[in-house]
Amino acid sequence: MQLQQLVYFLTVAETKHFTRAAQLLEIAQPSLSQQIRALETSLGAELFDRVRGNITLTPAGEALLPIAQRITVDVESARQEVRELVELRSGRVRLGATPSLLTGLLPEVARRYHRRYPAIRLVLEESGSRDLVAKTASGLIDLALLVLPLHADDPALETVPLLREDLVVVSSTRDPGPTDGRPIAISQLRGRPLVMFRAGYELREVTVGACRRAGFAPTLAVEGGEMDAVLSMVEAGLGLAVVPSTVVAGRSATHRVTPIASPGLSRTIGLAHRRGAQPSRAAQELRAELLGYLGTASVDGTLPQGTELITP
């Protein structure tokens, strides 16, 4: 008995037609019939009744059917397991993340992952949350760290919330602070020049939305930048910006950090992958590394400043 013969048997049993089965298998019908006869000979029993063109299973065929199905499923599972093990010795994982997470969280995770799987190439995609949603949904990214919840018109992704991240107002240390040292209310941003992210950044929508809820439209001094450009413009004294607290850690010489008054602003960071598509083994291991790091860092108190683990 050969695996190929079992596949042929299952195809004939499903189609109940030798010609149609041969077409699906892309082989000649005489070859298919020959292989079925060889299988019957090895088993010592006929598997199909062939009466007036009607193909039905014999009692022996009925007995073989669930066994053949289990065997072919087990073989495919074995192939998949081996394939996934091979993926851990080569290949790549494409990870998307917002700029703040790439600088504040992922370097340590990437270091640990590379130490465990040095042959896996980690490809990073730095972009705004809305851009990452589109790229993940289209299969250009395997995993993405992005802002939740997704918008109603965003493509459906499988998401898991991970972190809650505080937002703060940053200004240049060259200029007086926006307050006398106390937290700043969103209403106090009225009329102040702001450095704004380009379209596609969730931070842009969060900032504009907060200002509008406070009853005013923000005054934009510079717009269209990404994280490094926004921070550089703020450092140069062109305006204030609302950013995650993690990106200004260690920048006290160039940037003044002012907390936002209660209830404050925060965002939820989640891990996402394409709905209906199981991540590769290499991507699954990266996800496990990330979750393990966050859990340990939360217990040890070493999470990046301004972040809080969301427990299930």
C-alpha cells in the first residue's frame, strides 16, 4: 500500500467517477485504474462497485475510507511540522511597528529572538498604525504592533491588546515650558503652534481629535513629518507635539516632557496578524518571545517608561 494509492482512492471516493478523478489528479485514467487495482490486490478486497457507470464503495472501501483520511491528514501534518522546523533555520519574519515601539521596546525583543534563531532574518517596517493595518491585511507584514481599536473601515485582522501607553506633550528645552511645571490640559494647547505627524499616523488623529473635543482646532506650525522629524522640529523650537512617553526617554537634554492633565491621553498597543492566515512558525516564535519579554518586564518593573501591560 502506497500513500499515492490512498490519495487516488480518496479522490475516486469523493468524485464517484474515475474520469473526473483522473482529471483532478492530472493523470491518465488507465494509470488511475491500474493504481486502484494494485491497491485492491494488496488489500485482498475490492474497494469499489462498478455497476453501469455508477461508482460506490464496497464494505471494504467503507472501512478503508476513514483510515485513509486519517493517514493523509497525518502525513500532511508531518510535512507541515518539518517545514516549520526548517523555517526556524532560514527565512524571514516581517514585523511592522510604530516608531515609538521600534526605539523603546523592540530592540531587546529583537536581540533575544536573534540569539535564539540567528538564521532568521528580521525585517522591520516602521510606519503609522493605519499604514501597518493595510500592509498586514495585504500580507506584506507577518506581524504588526499597532494602535487599537481598529477603525470600522479597516480590514479585519486578528488582534490581541498588549500595552497601554501614556501620551505626553514635548517641547524644546531652549524655550520656557508650556506650564509652570504642572500637567498641561488639552485646552492649554489652544493657539500654541504644534508640530504634527503626517497623515496615516494614529497620533495625528488622536491629537486633532483631543483638540476638537476641547472646542478648538489645533494650530499647525509644521506638519507631515514622521517621528524623528517631529522630534527634531520640536527640539528646534518650532512648536509642541503630543508623543508617546517612550520616545522621549533619555532625551532630557533636548526635550522637556510635560504630562497631560487628568484624565490624560493614552493609547492601546496590540499585536495583529492577517485574519484567516496562520503565521509561520518563525513568526509564532517571535510573538512568543515578545509576550514572554513583556510578562517578565512587567513583573520586574522594567517596562519602558509610561507603558503598562494589559493582562488578559
